[in-house]
Amino acid sequence: MRPKGKSKSMRRTVLAGLCGAALAGAVLTAPAQARTGGQEHPFAGGLSWQLKESGSDARFRGLAAVSRDTAWVAGAKGTVLRTSDGGRTWRDVSPPGAGSLEFRDVEAFDGRRAVVLAIGEGEASRVLRTDDGGATWTESFRNTDSRAFYDCMTFFDRRHGLAVSDPVDGRYRILSTADGGRSWKVLPNTGMPAAQQGEAAFAASGQCLVGSGPRDVWLATGGAARARVLHSADRGLTWRATDVPVPAGDPARGVFGLAFRDRTHGIAVGGDHRADQASPKAAATTRDGGRTWRPAGQPPAAYRSGVAFLPHSRATALAVGPTGTDVTSDGGRTWRTVDPGSYDTVDCAGAKGCWAAGEKGRIARLERG
């Protein structure tokens, strides 16, 4: 996130908060078992997070669940890891010379093909792709506009995808690819509504831009007077903005993560990412593709940055943040905290292949018993 109209010092303060400094106090309150490994608190029919030894101390905000066995994570210090054995071992497949980059999103098509997004002002925002499991990487986009700051990306299929930058000239900037991330072009902004003063997207979990089906995509925003979600039904050419009833009015508040189980039913989570600030009403739901949003009747207990529907479920979803995991069994209307461990992002593939990742190299898989 780089709020438009803010000073560079304010931008650095917000980004530092998302990098973990502002959340350290909350992490220290978690029980030792939740920080060090082993089985954590069971939930959702006997399922629980099982921590996996990653061998890294990087903070992972990018996560792509390919299956129960295969997953990718991307994070600080240019780190990318991949597992193909359910998390028993992780292979460091970081791009050479990427140590200064902050990866905040990864989209994987399988165990060999993946695309990662690095965030930052100007040329710090980049996209890289691998076709051989991370053995080699090709840089397919480097931002040359000092006003742009890319936050998230999403793919509709193996060829078509989008990436989003904070507003440039008063409108969000959208990148598009039609060849699986091998090349990118900036879409025209004539169909993009004007951004609010100070509005931007949060590069907190790789979920500020999410798609469902072949053409629908949603963009989560914050940092302004009102939190909003923008929806496009034509792969990013035209957009419609709707206010979302979650905390707003500050650069640290807004919608941080989105999940859609289909093109009509979705969940938004967020709040205030600062550890010393409460986050009431930090979740909302839609049943009409984002045209309207309703606040959760019983929201998560604190700020949440990531959310995902469980595979093959119409109503069960998980939301994660630095103070724990919440579960809903009614599509996001009510939530209960089921685990105290710190995670920044969550993603699910088929057959309960759900993964979570976060600070200090934390990676976990959802397992039974």
C-alpha cells in the first residue's frame, strides 16, 4: 500500500506496519505452542493447523495452494519456497539476486509454473515467472513509473491475469496478461472510477485483488474515508465501486482480503492493522457479486488480513491475522476464533488442501486430528 497524497514518511510508516513492526506486540501474546510448532487448537470438524518447518525466517505474505501436497510461498528478502510433499520439506527456489525485493503475492498453476509479484515504489515493483519449479526465473515486468506501486495480482486461468497498482493520476492502474504472466500491458483507465483521497490497496496477503470464474474480479481498498470494493465483470476494463462497512478513515484501515466462492457470494475482511487499535466490524459479506455488502453479525475478534473458503464448501471459510484464525460456517455472517497462531495469508485448493503462512517463516497445513 502506498496511500496517494501522503508524505513519503507516512508511506513508509504504513508499509512498516504491514511488514510486522506494528504487530509485534500482538504476536508476543500468543501461547508458546502456537509460536514454536506442533498441533494447535482443533477446529472445523477436528481439523487444525499443523506447523511445517520451513527453514526460513522470512515473512510470507504470498501463498499459492496447488494441492494438499504442493504449495508455494513468497515473502521478504526475495524469498520463494516450494513444497511437493505436503510441507515435510521445502525447497528454496528464490530468484537469484532478488534479496532486496519484497514479494507479496504468488500465483501458481502447478508445481512447476508460478508467477511472483514484488512490491514497492518505481522499479521495486516487478513480476517474475518460472516454468521449471523455480530453477530459473524470467522477469516479465518492471515498473518504470515512479508514481505506481503494485500490490496484488490474480489469474482467471492459466493465461489471463491482472495486477493492480495504487492510484496513478487519481485512478487505480491495472496490468493485464494473456500469456500466463510472460508479458504485461497497462489497461486503459477510462472504465475505472476515481479514487478517494488517500485510497490505496493493501499488499498484506496477496488478496486485495481476487477473481472468480473467467471474467469477474474484485479489488479491495482502504486508507480513505470509506473502505470500498471495486468489481469488474470484463477482466478489468470497467469497474463499479461499492462502500463496505468495515473500519475506515485512516491509512491503516480498510479491506485487506477478499474471497469469493463463486461470482455472487463473497467475504471481505480487514480492520486496523495496528496492534494497539481495535477492529470492530472488520468483516462483511455480499450475496450479489459485490453490488451490496452487509456487516458480519458476529465479526472476527480482531484485524484479519487473509480469508479463504474451504474447498467444496458453500459456507465454511477461514480468516487469518497476526492474533489468530477465525472460522465461519454460515458464509461469513458469524465468526469464532479457533486458533491463536499468527498468520498473514491463507489459501485453499481441492481435497482440504488449505495452507497458511506468515511471520518468521511460519507455514502450516490444515490437517485432521
